[in-house]
Amino acid sequence: KIKRIEVNPEGRLSYQYHYKRSEVWTIVEGKAVITLDGTEKEYNVGDVAIIPQGVKHRIENKTQSKVVFIEVQYGTYFGEDDIVRIEDDYNRV
């Protein structure tokens, strides 16, 4: 499954992990901070983050311009109910 995701300025996605899938994120616009199992790293256009199944992850936009990335999911199941949220700014479960 492939998604194009935008992160608004000063926005971030939930800190989460998955039981049944891994992901690869490629930054195509902007500058992002990606957290993998508690370690933050800055990513620029063209950079790729590999997120193995079970690894806690989050992307954050600390800039005033949007961040766009392409997410490629691979594994055995791609349903939204495979998202285990640890922290979420939007109070989703």
C-alpha cells in the first residue's frame, strides 16, 4: 500500500507502531524530524527512513513549510486497526 502524506507546519503524526507491517518513508518536500524508538533524526528531501514492524515511529514538522512524504507499507496486513498509538495530539485511540 502506498500513501502520499502531508504534515502541516508545526504538526506531527502520532507516535505509533504496527504488528503486521513495516514502512518506508521517503521525504519529497520539506524538512522533517523522524523519531524511531525514541531517537530523533532530521530528514531532508530524498532521505529515506526504514521502519521495521514493531518499531515505534513518528514524523514531525518543526518548520513553517509543509512536509510531504511517500509511505510504502509492506507486510501481511494493511488495515488502519493495526495502528497502535502511544501518543496522539488528536486524541485518537
